[in-house]
Amino acid sequence: MTSLAAATHWWDDWLKFTPGWLAFAWAFGNGIWLGIRKWRDRTAKLALGAAADELREALITARTRFEDIVAAGRRADWFTAEERRETGRTIEDLIGRRTDQTLREHLTEVAQAWDQAFAHAPGAAGPMFRWSDHVTTPQEREESARVQTQFGKEADVARTGLQHIKAALTRLDELERKTHGR
């Protein structure tokens, strides 16, 4: 026969098991927290993409070139010069390395603005031989007005590109702060 005093229940020894359960809960919670943190950091690094400095450099170069277009309209031969030929394509190539949708949209808009600015650029001007008593013809005035209109459209597109560059650089800074804590 067993007595009632000899019968034990689980709640009789709860103090003995409490430290073990607390250690288990702490370790399990820590493991979950570290897993979430690793996943968050990996997601932020993928959103930022590889070669963030290369992207920043390409955006700053594009910003300088768009500012040149706004300051003084550029003709088509300016766009086809060796150092400026690959500006839009470089940004398009860097889009594929990013997973952040907002950054990708801004970069796409920058590349499209570069292409549109080139499309609005008037053709290369031929050599001008004018002398002091030259009278402009109506065709020359018409051509000059058309060129000025194209320069205006080109500058408007360049301003749009500058806005998207500013937004892309801001988003790039946000992603870097999330990833690197800068």
C-alpha cells in the first residue's frame, strides 16, 4: 500500500525543473532571434546588391552628364562620344543585381531618361561659315527654332532623370544604412 504522502505529482518538483526550462526557453528564443536577424541581413544585402559602390559611381556620373545637358543642350554627337556612349547601358546592367523594387524602378527611369535625352538631341551641326553681312533665311530660322525646341525637350527629360537619380541615391543610402549601419 502506498500512502498518500508518498505519491508525488509533477507540481511538487517544479522548482527543480524551472532552471532547465528557463535555459531551454532562452536558448530557443535566442536561436529564433538569430535566425530572423540573419534572414533580415541577407535580405537587405540582396536588396542592396553586389557592387553598390559601382552603382553609386555610375549614378554620380549620370547626374553630372544630365546637369551638362540641362546647362547647355547637347547634340547627338555629344552622346556618342567614347566616354558617354555606355552611360545608359551601364545603369541598365547594374539593375539586374538589385532585388529592391523601388531602387530598380528609379534605375530603370534613369536609363530611360538617358535614352530619351539622346532621342531628343538634334543631329550634329555642320561647319558654319558665316560672314558679317550674312542674312539668315527663313529655313535657317526654322531650323534654329526646331533645334531650340529639341534642346528644351532634352533638358526636360534630363531634369526628370536628375529627379530619379536623386531618388535612387536616397534609396541606395537607406539600403546601405540597413545593411552596414552607416
